[in-house]
Amino acid sequence: MTTTLPIERQEPAGGGIVTGLDAARLDDATFAAVQAAFLEHHVLCFRGQDLTPDQQLEFAARWGTISHHPYVPSLEGHPGVMEIFQVTGITETWHADTTQVANPPKITMLLARELPEHGGDTMFANMHMAYAGLSDGLRATVDSLRAVHYGTELAAQSGVDKAAVTHSHPVAIRHPETGRRTLFVNADYVRHFDGWTEAESRPLLEYLYSLAAMPEYQYRHRWQVGDLLMWDNRSVQHRVVHDYGDARRYLHRVTLEGDPLE
């Protein structure tokens, strides 16, 4: 039997809004349909969710193993839940989450607890489309490259072993579930290609970074309190739009451990 989801596609590049479902009470058939829709849309939003931190963790655990950030602490009493309440330069730049670890998270989930009256949207860029839009010659070049991802300054301040947050990944990974190629470099964590200097790497990296800003690759999520938003950290990049001044914006984040990238 096929389960039909109440889902509305947002943009050609991705994004789906799911209404009328309680994420804490999905039967197996519905959950299987959600999994398939997630791979198709890359970004899914469950509207109107009233989940406790434990319920958010329980839902996340259906997708895999809960990941713990290498140097940012969890919400007290709820290991794996990170409080998001401050916009930084890192979150305003196009990026994927925690790519500096050996197996970057496969999924990130955010639950909106408090939001500004206006603004605070999150932008997403489909990096499958960015890869497909490259010329044949440039695709052949990036297919042969790896990039070195480094932890941020916060990692050094937290005393984390540098080797634990410095890893090389392919520039164009194959999605572990679909097999599709996608660009996997971002300005937050990558400084150079493996075996190249930073000066040699910079022109090509800057071009690859710029692709996320192309409107035809994007979906813009306009938040509502109770949105449970999840995205594929392997196929999209994201950035927050900090256009709401000092208003409060408070979300709970959970990530799922990823697979080795090839």
C-alpha cells in the first residue's frame, strides 16, 4: 500500500511543507513515505509541531544515530539537542554543518521555539544542481579533487584536538543513499584543496562557493513557531538571513551521524 503524504513542494530546487502530521506519532508506512520524500525534496518542514526535547530526539533517532557536536555543548539534560539563539558570521555564510569531522552529519533538524515577528528566514541551496550546472571540463576537474576542512576558531578555544576536526573530503561527493554527485565545499570550513596551497586553491574555491548564491538553486524557508525543519546536509547548503535586529530567535537543533563520504 502506498501512503500519500500531505506535502506541498516549494521550489524546483527543493523544499516541501508537510501539514497535518504529528512527527512524534508516525506509523511505519508513513515514516517510509517521509523518508522517500526527504530524498526527493532535500528539505522538509513539518508544520505545527509541539515536541518536547525528548520527543525531538526520539523522532531524530528513527533516522539514525544522534550526533554530538565536537565542541558545542548540548541543552542541559538532553544530550544531542543544541540551542540555537545567536546568529554569527558562520551561520550567515553558505555552509553545510560540521563538515570538519570525519563523517559529517547526514541530516540536521531544527525546531522553532521562538521567532521574531518578521525575518530570520533560512536559505537553502541545492548542491546537486550546482554540480550538474558545471561544464564537462570543470566537473572532470572537481571529480578528481579533495578539499581539507578545518574546525573553526571556537574549536581551538575549546581545546579540541586539531586532528579530530581536520579532515579531507572529496570536492564532489556521491550521496551515500542516491549515488548522485553533489558539491561539498564551503567557505566556513574549507581553506584549500588537498595537496594545493591556499593561494592556488582560492580562485576555484571562490567560484564553487559562489554557486550557492544562484537563485535558481535556492529555496527560502519562512519560519513559523512549531516548524520542525530537516535538511539533507549532504545535498544542500544553508545560511540564515539576519534581518531581524535584536529580536529573539530560538531553535533546538539535532543532527544525525553521517556515513563516510566518497
